[in-house]
Amino acid sequence: MMRRLLFPTVFLAGAAPAAAAPCSELPNPIYGLGGSASKPTLARISKALASLPAPDTATIVFQAPGACLGIYAVLNNTTITGTASYWDATGVEKTCDLPAAGQVLDFANMANSAVLCPLAPVPLPPDVGDYEGSVNTINLIVPVASSQRSISAAAAYFVFGFGAQGQAAPWTVESEIAIRDSNSAVQQLLGATINVPASKFAFGVNALSQNGSITRVASSAQPEAAIGFVSGQAADVARATVRTLAYQHYGQSCGYLPDSTETSFDKKNVREGRYFIWSPQHFFAKKDPVSGEIVRPEARKLIGYLTGTVALPAGFDLLRYQIESGEVPRCAMKVWREGDLGRLSRHTPAKACHGFFESLTGGTAARACPNGPRDCTASAPACNFGYCEVQ
Amino acid sequence: MRAVIITIAGALALCAACKDEGPRPDVPDAARADAAVDAPAACLDPQGSPAGCFRQETCEPEADLDFLNGCTDGSCVAYDNAARLPLYNNGTLPPLP
């Protein structure tokens, strides 16, 4: 049943006094709302879009009040007000002012599907599309000064579901346990993983954002007791101050990092199915219920780039931007799952990009094909993105 | 403004409780969901890494644990639930408070 809430002024709570330039004056603004987990990728894509010549140049304008709030706004036609982030052609994050009367959204974005957001109907109504992007992980983090190297699902169940009473030493000091709120994608996905509903992370301190979690964990005065969770993108750029723990799922015999080592970025254990906590990004937009076409032109173009239904402009190397921002494109995955944390299955991409992915992340060297397929062998005859692949 | 925010927060909290929050972990780890205990013995490698890992090269992985416990030449860090968690109870975890 649709539990529709009409709260067109919800984001006024975050509105700041007008001080920046109007967002509407930016080149082809594309307005989005959602969680902070995807901001590094949106920033990288927006930087590239801002560098394109007309008519392809565009600017992603984004507010990140919380993952589920994005899909709620699309469902309810909620406009956004106040200030929003955007990125210029040098990649610098800036802010602009939204119209006081409210700006209609082009898209919503979050790291989980709408199923985990309690106010979203299942299934989504026929005028709302759900489009998958590339994969991101959820990482459990401790300070680099901590001696801890791994955590199990059961241990996380006790830490986040029971606090000190869980006796999961050394994570028994509730002031050192960083959590988020139930609208956060990282809390939704971790909760679904360890069987602690996102609304029941009652023991810990709400760090409010990805950066808040990083800062709180990294600066803890009791590093052995400190723990939190963030997106893989956030954890990767903060490796100087926080360490990702190897995660051992229920029934799993050993714990694995997302990457093959603490210093690599190859996402080998995600791509091969040994690291459990990952999900593709989800983009949501209004669509025509009959034709299926996304209604708003700018959303149609951006989501079309991401899903491959719109040709990429010359010089717009989307795959590279996704990989460099810490995500794994579906074409680099060897396993896949349907739905949030759904059952794993082997995945053979129609046009694989394993070699290109590994060339950018320091993984196993793949055979390059600068001259096309004639550089490849019979065992990997396809030349995709500059590297030989099986298909 | 404050009234609007409080009203919205209240509505969100109330409706959050409407949704099914899923099963609680009241079954042992080893018996959970699609544990690899169903895998044929020939698919498990007692000498592999980690010990007892699932041989994905020769057997088709079907369950999550076939992937999660797949043999690898990479490293892992085991977490000993029984030794480290006083409330573990052989995997029969207590319900959330």
C-alpha cells in the first residue's frame, strides 16, 4: 500500500540564507537528491560534464539529506529548496541557491533500492523508474591505531544491536560506536546484512554523514573501542586515518576485505563474491508509464549515459570516472545479485571490462589491444575498452 | 518551521514501524539460509584456502556460501565467533532488545 506523505517543505529545514549564485544560471543543471554515499561518483561525473562543450555540457546539482529522502521526494513530487552542491570543471565542490519557490527534481540517487526505505511502496508506481548504476560497498571501519583486523556478522549484530550489553569486545563503549539514522543507505544495507533493522541501531552516536563517521572514528580517544561504517568510496579516500575490517558473513569461514589487500584498490573479493556487503547504486526518475521514457530531459540524458541507452559524448569516459571514484561497473563484476543483498550468481557481462578495470586499479595485468581484436588471442578474442576479453 | 519539522519527523518514525523488519537471527550460523553444507563433498577442498573452501573451478556455485567460501589464493582474516562472543551460543543469537 502506498503510504504517501505530503511534505513539500521538508528540506527547508536545511535551507541556508541566500549567499551563492542561483543554481538555475549554471550550464544545464540536473537536479538530484539522495544520500552521500554516491557523492564522490557524482562529483567525478559532474566535473567531466562541466568540461564538455555545448550542447553536452551540464552540471549536476545535488542535495544529500539522506538516501531514502530522495526516493520519497520523487514519489511525492517534492521540490527542493535552500542550497545545493555542484562541481565545476576543476572538480571543486561549490554551492548554489535553489529557487525559493522550490526546484523540481530530475532524479534521486542512493546506494540501496527503494525496498529498504520504509515509506516507499513495493513495487514502485508505474510512473517511477529504478535504474541501476555501478557497485559500491559498505565498509566497517576502525581507526588505523586499532589492532582489530576483522569482524563477523554475529559480532556486528551484537555491537550495533546490543551496544555494551553485546559484550563484543573491544567494541563495547557506546560513545565510540558511530552509527547513522534509519534513512541512511549504509545503515539500511548493513542492517539488512547483519539482521539488525536500520531503525534498531540504538546503541551508538549518530555521526550524521559519511564524513562524520570517518571523523568520529578516526579521531577517537579510545581507538581500540571505536568502530563505524561508511561507503567503500568514503573508506578508500580515508585510508590514512581509518582501516576497513575484513568482514565474515553468517556461515562464512573467513573474513575478507573488499580488496585483495589493505593497500590495494582492486575490489577483487567484491567482484568474485567473497565480500558480502555490496549493492549497485540506484537512480530514480519519473517516467511515462506507457512508453517507459524518463520524463525530464536532463534526467533522461544523465541516466541514459549511466545505463547505456544514450550515446556518450566524445571525451566523456564514464567508465573511467566510475572506476576512479571507487565503484565497480557491472561489466567488471564476476558475480551479480538481484535486489538488495539478494542471492549471488555468476555474472558474465555482455561486454566485459575486467582488463580496463584492472588497468586502473592495479589488479592482474590483462592483455592490451591497442590495434583492436587482432591483438587478442582465441581464448579472449574481444577487444573491449583497450583490453582483451572473452566477450 | 519547527512545527513542520517535528510533524514530519513524527510521521517518519511512525511509518518506519509499519514495515516488516525481517527475520531475526535465531538459527545457528552453520544452518543459516543456503549454507554450503548442502554442497557435494567433492566440491569442498579440505586442503584449500581457506580449509574446506568451495571449488568453483570444478563445481558450479549455486548458493551464496558457495561464493563466500570459494577457494582463493588471496588472504583472509578469520573471526572466531565462539571464542570472542560470550553471547554467541553456538550461533543461536538472542533476539534484539
